[in-house]
Amino acid sequence: MSDLLWFFAISTCLKLLLIPSYHSTDFEVHRNWLALTHSLPLSQWYFDETSPWTLDYPPLFAYFERFLSIFAYLIDPQIVDLQKGLNYTSNSVIFFQRITVILSDSCLLYGVYRLTKDLDSRKRIFIWVLVVWSPMLVIVDHLHFQYNGFLLGILLISLSFLEQGKDLVGGFFFAVLLCFKHLFAVAAPVYFVYLFRHYCWCGLVKGFRRLLVLGAVVVAVFAVAYGPFVYHGQIQQVLRRMFPFGRGLCHAYWAPNFWVFYIILDKGLAFFLRKLGFAIQTPEASFTGGLVGDSSPFAILPQITPLATFAMVLLALSPCLIKAWNYPQPGMITRWVTYAYTCGFLFGWHVHEKASLHFVIPLAFVAVQSLENARHYFWLSIVSCYSLFPLLFEAQEYPIKVLLLLLHSIIMWLAFSAQFTKGEEAKAAARIKKKDEQLKLKGDSNRADKKEGFVIGGVEKSYLVGLLVVEIWSQFLHPLIFGDKLPFVPLMLISIYCGLGIMYSWIWQLRWIIRSPNL
Amino acid sequence: MERTKGRKVVKDKEVGDGDLCWWLVHKGIAASFLCIAVFALLVRAAISLHPYSGAGNPPMYGDFEAQRHWMEITLNLPVKEWYRNSTTNDISYWGLDYPPLTAYQSYLHGLFLRFFHPESVSLFTSRGHESYLGKLLMRWTVLSSDALVFFPAVFYFVLAYHLGRPNGHKTHIAWHIAIILLSPCLMLIDHGHFQYNCISLGLTVGAVAAVLSNKELVACFLFSLALNHKQMTAYFAPAFFSHLLGKSLRRQNPVLEVLKLGLVVLGTFALVWWPYLHSMEAFSRVLSRLAPFERGIYEDYVANFWCSTSVLVKWKRIFTIQSLKLLSLGATVSTCLPSMVQQIWAPSNQGFLYGLLNSAFSFYMFSFQVHEKSILLPLLPASLLALEEPFLLKWITLYALFSVFPLLCRDKLILPYIAVSALFVLIYYVPSGRQDRKETHSFNSFFTTCLVLCSVVLHIIYVTMHPPHRYPFLFDAMIMLLCFSQFMLLAFYTNAKQWMLMKRSVLLDKEKKLH
């Protein structure tokens, strides 16, 4: 534990240094929620429209903000003032909010600790390095500003209980997580199938009793969270705020997922058909906004509704669900949950690029299991970290984000190659006597390097080189050649390129799940 | 590569499973250096987000404005005008007072600034220029100089230093790299306060590495460059001089060796000073800019001998500047002398590093016009010696940090101060990284804990409380006295240590002869 604290403390130092950096509008969003929960009675939380950044997280998160606002009020009452606090950017509010994020990361710390405490020390250290020093968490939480470390910590705690076989507690924490941020609900089908089969499937009477207990726990959590709003008769308003389907298929910056290709295909088809002489109308609605029923933003391809994306996600999930139904094993749950989040990311409605955290962070626990997993993780985490780059568009943070990614890649390369050449060498060393150890090892380690060492495949390597090309193009060459014209092209390029990578990762994960041995 | 891997397996049992950083070192020195260097750069980039000295503080601003002004001057005026007071170059407003290499460096960086943001370096109109992009570009010039000068020099040093110590533990090498690269004072002053110490210190580290790998001519060249970047580097000159002299005297042809070294030094100087060598007047004008004696023997509250004892003896009142000059020169030379004699008598790599520390200490303590930031100079050899003297390094780093605390407070750099100090302590105490660390406890641990507590309390007092009206600088003086006492103790210790080294080597020689 003290070693884990050391890693955590190092990253905390860095986070402290990053306090004055750029923060996005999410900073003001959370400040507004502090003010709103502090100065209004509970019955008005989901109705307030003083600021455009209305409360759209589930109630537990609102309670969490209410809790933080107690301290905020003690430090500077203006932070929690609904009117005077609007767009407040004094040092007090910046330090306060940044430090709450840093402190709430201790939840992540506990989750990592719980999940790794039974592993052997080597793997444990790698996981700490990958998760506690994750550049994506730094970029999203400590630069861009959000509380993902805290929320992912709850997910990890839940997973750790499931892996230990304590299904009820795991389910409880997942329910808690859902009441903090509903976007985590994508993994609910996996949880449901797994808990039903692994926890409740044991004889009719006992199983039914367990199902009741589990149901009671989940209902109790939801009752605590939503109860007050049900009491005030506002549950519809709460849900309307939480699920703003009017926001459109894609976020302002297209998250690198499946829909990017769908849009591009539509644009391409329209372009070609117009060339061929067909009269194709240019759609007026945009992908990123507008109400659903209005008009289709697509020229040729059928319109996508939230229901369609929902069906797509379920369809993509189904192989995993079948697997979980047939062979519910605690050892696989982390992988299934990450797969579920990958599906949600690829096919979901109005996905943020930040959502890639939901699968990259838990995947680190899978990565150390075998060489192939490590290779996949190495590659995936670079791609998804790179896809976060557009979040920090100001020049000041440019060196920081590049160095973060570079450091992460170097650390992964060192750590994985240490782990996977290490095993071979140790075996070789055990076989031979100490005297000629040095001599023989030279040969052995050479062979081990070639066969079993941590080497990235050719396709992956060229993809990563391509990533570099995309970055150079969008940062330097594009402004140089086109100036201010076509400002959306670099972002689109990044979306498409990272989308390719994440699609590949999805297929890889799917294949792995289907092929995994049935124990 | 293979060799190191083999050794790694042998050492595997010793390292044990608890070793946190074994993954960092298994690929060899270069890979771990790369990783640590990227982390160190990241920390520097993060520090550079914070305010610089004199931000938003007209009319004189601070060191940031000085550096920017030099870029403006060197960029827009011909070389001969750089050091001369004229209608276009007001010397009283941050006139150039560093040697020509700094001026050339300002010129290069000025070109970079002009390319992206011409307004920030235009003549006259850019005075006190402050903008988002201007700050950013200036910060990037320091970051890039650090990455291009200091980092390669440290890499060279680590290679040279550890080549001579084949039994060194791999994790110790990584620890050593981290300690040198993440030196908190250097990072705060260069990337927070804003200066280019990384260049002159980097050149010095390069010269030290060249000495360690027996390339004396390269060492002379690099050290002369360092001297020409910042005259403060002369703090190390006695050590270089005595060590190289001592070494040359042991060669076959001492006179020729000394002559060669002298020629390299003179040649480098001539090269750097070329534009000012055409007339005696131009030359002496530059020279007079470099030695601002009129500023008095000390400034502010620097923890050196003159300033600390001025609590009791009012040096400035008793003596004229002329006699103070002589006094400080005499004190500096006489305190350097033991360490110089030792190196001439018995030059050794180890002794050379101690010599650097000792001569830097005596300059910091006794020379004329010392600034708080000059503590960086004794700090550098101390961090190079970190593996030998971990306790010394910890102590000097903590008190050096403390001695620049009032300065950083003024720059509003308290947050990075805390974060970077914590980072240093964390790296110093990396769990299970260095089990066989032998802390040479020259004080007992009770005493050290008390001192650390004292200084923490003093930090808090300094930030939170107002000093009494009669003594507005009471807390500054207290910090100064505390730091001065610690530096004095350390200086005594390192001088003694340098001489003890010789005794040990003599003993070893005798044993060899006996066998």
C-alpha cells in the first residue's frame, strides 16, 4: 500500500503543478452545480436555468456537489452564489475545484488498491504505473476538468468485489455508480446477465431469494438517490435533463466512433450522386444538434434515431452477453465490462471522446495478463489518448499533452518489455548453472527478444507512424497550407483516424472474448 | 545491452520483488535516462504555467523582462552597440550585464520570438511587453535550452561517471539521474522565476563529464563557454584549474600540457569575445558591465558570510567598497586554497567533484555581490555527488530551497515550490529503491528532525504572519541565519571530506604496495 501511495503522491505533485492550466467550460458547469445545490432547495435543482449549464447528472452526483459546496462556502462564499458566481474565475475557485478533483482521486486509489492487492508484485506495479499515471486521466480530469477518476474508482471497487466473488457488494457499488453518472449504464446488461447467472442461478428457492436480495439492494440505492425527486413528483424532469436526446448523434467534436464513418459515407455518396446528375438536397439539420423529429441530417442514408443506436449497442454486446450467460466467471468480468464500454463508445448516441476513459482504464488490469493483451493495450491507449488531444487546443498546453503521451508510451514500452522478456529469461536462468549463466544468457535473451519479447506488429507500427503524420499535418502543415480555411478538416482527420483504431480494437476485443476458453 | 541484462538477472534476487522501479532500468542507462528526462521535461513544462518574476509589476518588472529586453536589444542593434549606453540602448534599464555568449543566445532566441510574435521584441515599443503568446514563447526558449544543453550534458556525465564504477546498481543510476534532472531549485528558478541557468550549468556538467573521461581539452572548451555564458560559473574555476593543473603535472611533459589547455581556453575566449577585441575601449566597456561593484557587497538577504554577519558587524558602514573588494577576494581565495592544494597535490575524479563543491561554497560564502540564486552553483556538484553523499544532497537541497523561498514568494511561486519540494522528497525516499543507502549522519537524527520542523514552522510564519513594524525583514533575516548556519556546517564537512579522501587513497596505495 505504501508503494502505491508513492506512485500516487508523484502524480499528485504533477497535478498540483497543473492547477493554473487551461480548463474547459466543464469547470464552470461544476461550479454552477456547486452554487445551484448550495443555494436552492432540492426541489428546484433540476428546474433551475440561471446558467446554460443546467444539472444533468443523476442525483447522487448532485448530492456530492452539495457536500463539496459546504467547504466551498467556507473558503469563498462567492463560489456558491448563484448569480454573482457566474463565470467566477478567481484563484480561490480554481484552487478549490482543482483540489477537490485531486482529493476525489483517492477513490481511484482505493479502487486500484482493492483490484491489485492479490496480484503478484510485478503485475501490481505495472497496473499502478498504467492507471495511477494515466495521461488520459490527467488530461480529462486535471486539465480539461471533470471527476472521472472518482467515478472510475467506484467502477474499479465494484469490479474488485465481483472478482473476489462478492457479487452482492459489487452490484451495490455498480448501482451507486449509476446514480453518480448514468453514462456508465452501458455495462448494465453485462452486470445483469453476470449477476443473474453467477449469483442467482443456484436452485430455485435459494436463487429466488438471492434475486430478491439483489433487487432490494439495487432498488434501495436508487430509492435513496431518486426518492426525494419522486416525492416531489419531478422524476420526469430529472430524466429529461439526464437524457437530452435532442443533442444530436455526435458531439461538437466527433468522437472517434462508428458514426463518423456513417456520416462520411453519407457525404461521399451524396457527392458522387450529385456528380452523376441526381438532384440531392443538402440537409439542413446538423449532426450535433437539433431536435430528433425535425429533419434528417443525412442526404442519402437512413436517419439514425436514439433507439437505433441503442439497438446497435445491444447487438454488438450480444456475443459477450451470450458468453457471460453460458460461462459466468469472475476472472472475465473486467474484460466484459470494458468490452461493453467499447461498444457503447462506438455505437452510442451523442458520445463524448472522453468516454474512451471508461474502457481504457479498466483494460489496464487485463493488459498485464498476457503478451497479446499488452500489445493491444499499448496500442489502444496511445490511440485513445491521442484522440483526447483536441480537448486541449490552446498553445500553452501543447507541450504538456505531447510530453504526457510520450512519457506514457515510453513507460508502457519499458514496463511491458520488462515483463515479457523477463519471464523467458528467468526460466532460462533457472535451467542453467550459475557459472556459465552470463555466457548462455546472451544467446537466450537474444532469442527471447526475437520470439517472445514485446514487439509491436507491422500494421500497428505503421498505424502509430500514421498518427504522427496526422498530428504533424493538423498542427503544422494544415495551418501553413490552408491558413484559416477549412478549420474542421484537422479535427475530422483525427476523428476518422482514431475511429479506425478504436474500431480495430473493438474487433480485437470481440475476437478475444469469443475465443476465450470456456472454463 | 546483453551484458546489462545478464547482470540484471544475477541481481534479481538482491533487488527483490519490492523494487518499484526495476522496469525502468532493465533496458539500460539510455532507456531509463530517456524516460526520466521526458518526465523531468513534463515537470518543467508544468512549472512554466505559473507566473514569472515581475509579472504585471511595472516599471522595472523582473528577470523575465530583463531577458526579453536583451533579446530586443541584440536583435535590433549591431553587435558593437550591445553593451554601450546610447540613445537606442538605455543601459540603466536592464542593460546587458552577462558575457557575450548570453548575448548571442539572446539573439538566437530573439529570432525565434520575432518569427512567431514580432511585437514582443520590437525596439522601444516592446518594453514591459506581456502577453499570452509572449510568455509562452519565452518559456519555450528555456524549455528547449534545457532539453538541448542541460539534458545531453547530464547524460554524458552519467555515462562518464558510471563507467568508472562498474559495480554500481542499476536502480541507483536511475535514482542518480532523477536527482540531477529533477533538482528542485534549478527547475524553479529557470522555469518559474525565469533564467537560463540550465545553459551555463549544462555546459559545466559537460565539462565535468569531459574531465571524468580524461578529455581535458574538451573540458577546457566547455568550461570556457560556460564562463562566457554567466560569469558566476567562475565559482567552479578554482576546482577546474587546480585539478587540471595537478593532472598535467603528472604527465610526461607538464609545460606542454598546461600550454595546450591554456591555448584552448584563450582560443575559446577570443572566439566569443571577437566583436569586442578590436579596441581596448570596447573590451573594457564590456568587462566593466560584467562586474557591477557599485551594487555593494551583498543584496537582499542572501545566506552568505557577509550578509549574515552584518547582523553583528556593519561591513558596509565600516569599510569602503575598495577595501571590501580586497577583503572578500582575500577571504574567497584563502577558503578555496585548501581544496585547490589538495587537487594539485593528488588529483582524483572523486576529489575533483568535492573540489567543485568546496570552491563553489567558498565563492557563495565570501565573494562580492552574491545573489540568492547563486546557491544553484554549490547545488550542482552536490547533486553530482548524490550517490556518495545522499545526506549532504538532501540537506543542501532543502536549505537551498529555503534560502530562495522569500524570492519565490515574491514571484507567487509558492504552489510550485511545495509541489517540487514534495517531488524531491518523494524521489529521495523512493521505497526500496536503495536499500543499501548509507546515510552519513553527521548530526544525530533528533537534531535534524528539530531543524526540519523549525524550517517548516518558519515557512508557515513567513507566509502567514506580518513581521513587526520595527523589523520589517525579521523573518527574512531568520531564514538567512538558519540557512547560513547549515551551509557553513556543510562547507566544513565537505572540505574535511575532500582531505580525508586523500588519506584513504594513500592507505589503499600502501596496502597495494605491501601485497
